[in-house]
Amino acid sequence: MQGAERALEDKRWDDVIYSSQMAVEHAIKAILLEQGLIFKRVHDVSDEFLSLKTQKSLPKEIVLHIDELSDVLIYLTDQRAFAGYGFEEEVEVSFFKELAPKALEKAKWAVTIIDPLFI
């Protein structure tokens, strides 16, 4: 999250999106690992994460928000791909200026929900 916040301060809009996505991805993968699940080596592990809905060992706060957390991961993963490879399509970095604060806000929310599991 710190990298995403710093990128926002520096007006590196594409890096805000990239770092925000990675923070959420790693937080969700930490839950999957903690629950003993094996997952694909991909950025979007929302299907595996959603499979935890019925786990009794998963904290109630995560279960209550599991759909929303999955949606955040999907959204950020889609935006990350575009931010990471937009140069191939000749997309200007300024294109991400409006997306960056929204990405950071979503990531902060997700990490705030997940962090208490690991503190």
C-alpha cells in the first residue's frame, strides 16, 4: 500500500494502479495460504477465494465481504493489465490519472478488511 500511496504523491498514475492491485492480490493470497488452499499462479484468484465462503475457520468479517473483496481484485487486476501494458497500445500515462485514486481507495478498503487477520 505504501508503494501505491507514494506513486499517487509522485503522480505515477499507472504505478498507483499496479501497486494497489498487487497489495490486494497478495492479501487475498495470504488468506488462501492460511486456509491451506493451493491456487493458480495468476493474478486473479477470485474463484479460489470465493470458494472459501463456507469455511467455518474464516473470520466472519471476511465472509461478510468476500464477494466485494473478490470484485475489488477482479477490477484491479483488469486495470493493472491495462496499466502495465498500455504502452503497447500507446496509451498515455495521463489516461490513468482518474483511475488511480479510485484504485487506491478500493485497495485501501480491501486491505483494511484483511489486515486484522495477520496483525
